[in-house]
Amino acid sequence: MRVVNTKVYQFSELSDEAKQVAIENYRNEDQDFGNWVVDDCALLEPQESELRELFGVDYDFPLIKNNRTDIYFNTDRNRFLDCSKAIEITNDKKFLKWLGIDIEVKGLEYIGYSILASRFRNGDTTIDFDNYPSDFDEVILLAQSKFNNHIQHVLKGIEESINYRYSDVSIIEDIESNEYEFLSNGEKF
């Protein structure tokens, strides 16, 4: 039997070179930052300021619930976000109003809509409407455009969150909050 004494260090105690080794090793570990990002309950929610302006400060969160089912995305050259199965609308009238279709003002009882996966492989989630008067064509086009822009905004948010998770600042926060210990060369103990 032999006993080996090893000094271990907190991240803050490492040399600058050892800190860079620790950061790079953490970054290269099998991190699933994409799944962490799409697990956010507010991922699909429109901007809070916009919802407060439309519905007041006590609007019911969430308007667009993320049930976390089958979210597929790519933030590279072939950008897309398919979150059609993850979208759960909690209030149809408020959802339509957010899209610019206030059915109460127009004296309508109902306008149908479906949230769909793209007909093309690796395409964005879209919205389709039915059961609306023909003089609503322009309103419907604006609502579809708003929804499509929202999907692009969500995808951009996913991309920014993933990029942040891979940043030195975020990695250092994770290392320090988890109180990882290191050898003097920056390798994890």
C-alpha cells in the first residue's frame, strides 16, 4: 500500500495558465447546453413587456407554455426551429389578440388556428388559420408574419443562450458554483 498526498485547488487559486486549461477542459466535456436551453419554461413566451402592454401587469404567465416535447433546432447555416409539439397555448383569445386578431372587437366567436411543423425537413414551426371571414386576409397574413418572426426570435434566443453557456464567464460561474477542485495544472480533481 502507498499513500499519495496531492494538493487540490479551488479555481480562484489556480495560475492563469491552469485556469485556461480548466476552462477548456470544461468546455470540451460532453455538455448538453442545447437541451438545458430548451428546457426553459419561458422559452416560447413572447416578450413580457409586450404582454404587459396588451393585458396589463397581471397577465397570466405563460401565454405560450413550453411543454418541452420534441424541440428540434439548428443554429448553424441551415437555421430552423421545430417546436410545434412543444407549444401549448393557455388562452386562445389572448393568443389571437397578441397576434393582432382581437376577435371580440371584430364580433367573432371563433377563428381556428393550427400550429404546425414545417412541411419541409428541418423547417420552422408555422401557424395556419381557418374559419375566418375573407375580409380578414390581410390581418391573417400579419398574424402569420408575427408568429414567424416570434419563432425566429426564439431561435435567436436559443443561439445566444448556448453561446453564453460556452463563454468563459459562464463556465467560470459553473465551476465556482459547483466548487470543483483542480490539480495545479488545471486538470479536474
